[in-house]
Amino acid sequence: MANNRLDQVVSTIVEAVRGAVRDENISFEEYRAAIGYMMKIAESGELPLFIDVFLNTSIVSVINQNAHPAASPSDMEGPYFLDSAPVLEDGKMKTMDAYADDQPMIVRGTVKDVDGQPLADVLVDMWNSTPDGKYGGIHEGIPVDYYRGKVRTDAQGQYQFESTVPVAYKIPDSGPTGALLEMMGRHSWRPAHVHLKVRHPGYRDLTTQLYFAEDEYTHSDCCEGIVPEQFIYPELIEDGKRVLEADLVIEPQAESQMAA
Ligand code: BEZ
Ligand code: FE
């Protein structure tokens, strides 16, 4: 049986690409070069990275377009989320002593529903880079249970994590994705950011990111992330720790999603 949704989506994509070919007067040589480049990306294993760099932000725009006006803005998940992250009883992530100059960071806030009511027992995941732009369980030398973890909100809907301040980092740039960005005259840097994912039964998952006002890449993300204004934080230090306060509003799941 024909899948109408698939037919509609694929036809729209093909028509958009055909339109680009016509608009840009693409030659047969350029067409063959594009096929060769796509093969390179696939063979290098960078297909997920390539798609995340160019398209994850558009998927997030669709999520935001359809979201309740009071819900917190979504942002890219990226390729480094691991659902196997440890549950942290006290919110303190494991960080590595090797980074002697790292700056402690607290990320805290309240999870609420769209009517402003705090939600208890909500699962909040956080993951952020090391002080040299690596992720636990992804990059060599950083164990999987470092710089990531899960907590549950308390009876007042509050959550808190302790980690260290992340930095701007380059997405892997030694392969064809980085080479393409360079040929386009673009850089491969993501601004310093903290990833958050909020999950609660009966509510839509919220995946978002927090940014740092002073970071030079906050407004020139190589992935053209959403970078919501309300999640760009000026410097606030408490007891020597950088503090980011992020209240997170989640909305009820649509009935069609509950059935799924
Ligand atoms: C990230 O933020 O972790 C990320 C997003 C897109 C590509 C690579 C990394
Ligand atoms: Fe990241």
C-alpha cells in the first residue's frame, strides 16, 4: 500500500532540489561532483554529522513553530546525547581533575507547565563539553559518565546540576563536512553551550541549549542553532561558580503523540 506521507515528503524534497538545480544553472560536472561529495560523506561515516550541521536547526524550527506559545524554545540535540548518562543524586557531574583551571558552573531552575505550575519528579538530562571541547563517552580520554547526567525535579519543580563551564568547540573538521564548510567560507565552531533534555510522562520532550553572552560564536554558530535570546546568559558568579538559571516550560503531549 502506498504511503501518502512518504510520497508527499519525498516529492517535495525532490522538487526543491530540482528547483535549486534550475535556479543555480547546475552543470553536469557540478552534478557529478555533488554525487562524489555525497559518497565521500557517506564513506567517512559523517552522514549524521553532515545532516545535523545543515538540517537539525530546521527540524527544531518546525518544533518551535508548532509549540505552545508559553513553552520554552527547543534547540538542536546534536549527536552527543547519551541516554545511558548516570543518575546524579546530588546533581554533581563527574569532572576531570586534569583540567586544573576549569571554572565550576551551576545550572539550575524550575520545570513548569504552560500555566506556570511547577512539575515535580521530572527527568532532566544535561550534557556539556569539557574545558577543551570534548564530550564524555564520545571523545577519547573522557569516560562516558563524565560531564553528563540526569536529575529529577524536587517537590517544588526545581533541578540543579554542577559541572564546569564548557567552551566553544569545533565540530569534527578533518573530514568532508569541515572541508565543505571551509570551501563555503564558513567556520566549524559551535558557541560554548550546555545541552538540556526534559522528559515527563504526558508532556512533550523538550531539548534545548543554554549559551554564554560573552562567547564570540554565540551569534555565528556553524550549525545555525536556534540560540534563544532568553537562554543567553550574562556573567553571574556565586561563590566562584558561574550560574545559569534556566526555568523550563514543557507542554502537554498532543493526543496523537500519546497514541504513538
Ligand atoms: C552539539 O552541539 O553537540 C553538536 C551539534 C551539531 C553538530 C555537532 C555537535
Ligand atoms: Fe554540544
